[in-house]
Amino acid sequence: MSRRGGWYVIGGVAAGFVVGALLAQRQMGRWRSSLFSSRPLRRLAALGYLSGHPGPEAVRLLRDYLAWEHHPALRRRADALVRRMERTLV
């Protein structure tokens, strides 16, 4: 492989990584408001988004979510997030 061809491969891999990261971020942004969705995977994505954005409003939202959520694993995840956020905000 020529030196120039190697740069094309490296550039292609880097571009693929950037595009993949942007698409994943876009999808997470779309699902951040899906905390009360009927689809568990969307609720999990929304919890993941909220975990990176702690604050008093997120804690209030998660408490409402805990009263609504029926899936045990998602309840545990939300409860752990609430406890972590409360510790860091106090």
C-alpha cells in the first residue's frame, strides 16, 4: 500500500468514527425527552442522558418517573441516579 493510500484509510476510519459519534449523540438527544415512553429502551436512553445532566430539575423529574415506572431494572437505575444526584447537589 502506498503512503497516500494509508492516509486514505486513516482518514476514512477517523471520518467513520466522527459520523458514528455524531449519530449516537443525535439519537440520545432525541430520546432524552422519552423518559415516559412506552418503550423500555427509550426510557433507558433518557436515563442515560439525565445521568450526565444532574440538577434539581432532573431530581424532581426522576422522582416523578420512579412513581410511574414499573420495570424493576429501570426503577433501580433511576433510584441510583436520584441518590447520586442528591449526594452531589447537597
